[in-house]
Amino acid sequence: MRVVFFGTSHGYPEPHKKCSALMVEVGEKRYIIDMGTDITTDLIDRGLRPECLSAIFITHMHGDHYCGLAPFLNTCNWLYKTTDFALYLPADIKQFSDALEAWLGLRATPIPVRKFDYHKINEGLIYDDGVLKVTAYMTKHCEESYSLLLEAEGKRVLYTGDLSSKHGPEYDFPRAALESKVDLLICEGAHFLATRYMPIFDGCENISRIWITHIKETRVGSIYELMEMLPDKQIVLAKDGMEVNV
Ligand SMILES: [Zn+2]
């Protein structure tokens, strides 16, 4: 399994950092987690096309996690017509598809809007195509927000999505996913100081590699502090375009 960071910024873009988007590759299969930015050019730059995607998962409906969907689904509507991905949203599916249809319907020369393969995210196992299994853990970042556990090729990757900004990660970190070894933990670094992760990470033998994304520049100092506090763990500040093999 390989994770490619398309966008590592927090609520809005920063220089050379787009809003949240990850690609997960397992063999020839590809999946997207969050789409706070249009990922079409990221795919094209890698010699890929949107048809390569099997599924897209959105952790919560804040613009920096889902607003790249509109331009992406636009090109899938008129150009990449044979895309066949499943689209998992923590949202009212009818409201989303009506809004998309209305937005695409503004086109000066209207064309019919395709029916995409929508699925509502709920807690628990949400996806299993025989290659990748995805389990959603509800968080308290907003009314409907999730962390996602990705399992493939005998490896486990946990992506926290956004966590509670009010209480910090102690409050809603998906600890249940840490009962077995997590080969890669991808954490958010925007809503609290990274050192607030200490009660979860310190002494936890099931975590050894921690990549921090969704990074707010004013929080970067606390990520370096966390690295000093946990010298035995690999802690990496993710940047747009970085890739990690799991
Ligand atoms: Zn958010």
C-alpha cells in the first residue's frame, strides 16, 4: 500500500500546500481520501486519469475536505464519462446530488448530469472490495465527521481526519483502532498543538510511524516538539507530493 499526499494544508491553502486530499494505491487500485482540492491535475501529472479510481471517501463536509469534488465531478460528467468510482459522503445524499445537479446545470450549454454512485458514510465497516477495507470511526470534530482505518495487503493505515478542536485529541481520537498495530498513522495538525497527542502516542507500541498532515504553519513548532518528545517514533511533516510506502 502506498499513500500519496496531494494536499496537506488545513482550512485554506498556504504556499505550495493545497487543502486535504490523499491518494491510496494498492496494486493497480486507487482510492481518494478527502478532496479539499481538485485532484485532476495531480492524477494527470502522474500519468493517471480519473478512470483509475475505485472509490472516494470524504471524512466530513467542511470545504477544505470536499470542495474539490465540484470541479472534479464536473470533468467526470462531460469528459471522463466512464469513471466508475463509488463516492462515500457523510452527508444527505439527495441534498448533495441536487446541489451538484443545480451547480452543473449552470453550464451555458447544458448537458445531462450523470448519476454518480453515492453512499452515505455511517460508523463501522463501510467498504470492502476485496482489496481495501475501510472502517469509519465517528469523531467529534463536527456533527458528522469520521476517522478512517484502511486495511490492505495485511497493513493498517489510520487517518484521523479532523478531530475535536474544542477538547483536543484525547476526546475523540479513534483509540479502538490502536488495539492492533497501525503501520502508518496519518494525523491532523491544525486544530490543536501536536503535543496534545502525547497521552495517546506515548508508550503506545502499536504506533511507530506518524505522518502529520492538515498542517497549520502556526502549529509547526509543536510538531517539532513532539518529535523531540518521541525520538523512537518516525514523525514526518507531510508536504504536497510526498509519497509513503506502507
Ligand atoms: Zn473540518
